[in-house]
Amino acid sequence: MKIETITIKAQLLLQIESKQEWIDKIPRHLPKKKYESEKFLWIDKNGNQFERGLDFQIAEEENLYPCRIYRVQTISSAYQR
């Protein structure tokens, strides 16, 4: 399977510097979702997505922080309808 690099539009919500900061701050510092299916992406410094606790642990071991958390822009929000 070929891995592609893609570009998406998203709003940076928060950046965390370590697994401990993830434990201390999340979910308290994240904004509420605007609607149920809204997507937040958690991305390491190499562009890989965080999905579960093991990802945060490996990111710390491999020096892959910071983790940036983005709100993905939808078409309707881009065109304000």
C-alpha cells in the first residue's frame, strides 16, 4: 500500500508536548465539537495520526512530539451556509 501525502484545511486547536501533558490536559482543554460527526485530527511532528494511548507512548519514546490537534474544516463551514 502506497502512503500519500495530502493537504487538508483545518484549524489548530491545541498543541501538547508530551504524554503527561496529554493526560493532564485532555479532554478539559479541547473545545466542544460543533456537531456530533465533527473530526479532530491528532498529528505528530512527522504527520502521523495519534489514535490511542499506545500512540502517545511510542511518540514519547521516539521523540515524535509535539502533537498538534486540529479541527478539520468542512465544505459547509468553508462556504458559511
